[in-house]
Amino acid sequence: MTCKILVTSAVLWLALAAGVAAVPVPQNLSDSQLIEEVVRSVNAYPRLTIFDDINVHADGGDVTLTGKVTMPVKKNEIAQRVSSVGGVKSVRNDIDVLPASIPDDELRQRVARAIYGHSAFWKYAALPRPPIHIVVEDGRVTLTGVVDREADRTLARSLAAGQGGISVTNALRTEGARVH
């Protein structure tokens, strides 16, 4: 009888220990710390490209995702990744999916080649996650991300404008104006 009680106690203890280990420990992170963790998780997402743009906002552990992606699966997978970040209580997924469009895909490629193929942007192109994002929707180009200098902002817009889009919106920021 004693052996059965010991085995039962050991099994119960192991089950409790496993249950405690499986429950994520809430992290008391500030909103800016949480945003940094979420951005790190989003940037590690393997399908994220320069043609996607994700923005992160946090308020007391409640995270809101906005931006645009080129495929529906990206929207869902990014939200799933973010929901598993320690300290995230809830995720509001307001990411838009860009419509499938061959002309938009071709314009994305032309703009990317014009910008990242220019010698002034080789330093950015060589980074694991190039910082200039090219969002194209219905022939309209929006440049987002962060560059080092105002001259880079201006040149990127000029190069994008020469690729035949309807319009170019330059939402690039310089390094000092970093926002998530």
C-alpha cells in the first residue's frame, strides 16, 4: 500500500510540476519593452519580406498589429507568433492583405531593383532584414522603414517614382525618428 501511495504521489507531483511549467509566466514588461519583444518576433518570421509592412502598438499587454502583407497566411501566422510572446495578453490583428495583382507584383520588383540595386543602398541591401519596405497596392507605392539620412529618403522616393507607379508616398523615417 505504501508503494502505491508513493507512486501516486510521485505521479501527482510530476503532473503538477509539468502543469506549472506549461503555464506561461506573465512578464511585467513596459509597453516599449513589449513592443521590442514583439518586433523581434515579427522580424524573425521567415516569410516576412521587404514587400510587407507590420506596425506594432501595445497598451498594457494588449497588442495591436497593423500594416499590409502580400499573402493571407502571413497575416494569420504573424498574429500567432505575437500571441506567444511573453507578456502579450491579447492580439488585435488589423493587418490588411494586399490584393493579388500581377501588375503590382511587377511594380514591386521594379521598385526593389531600382532602390536596392543603386549603390547608395547597397549597405541596406546587405542587411539580413533590409529596412526599406515597398508596399504596392493598386499601382500606388508606399515606402516605409528607416534609413540613416534624409538624403537616402529623398533618393529612395526619386528612384521609386521613376518605375511607373500611379503615385509614391514616402513614409520612410530617418534613424532618429524610429517608430515601431
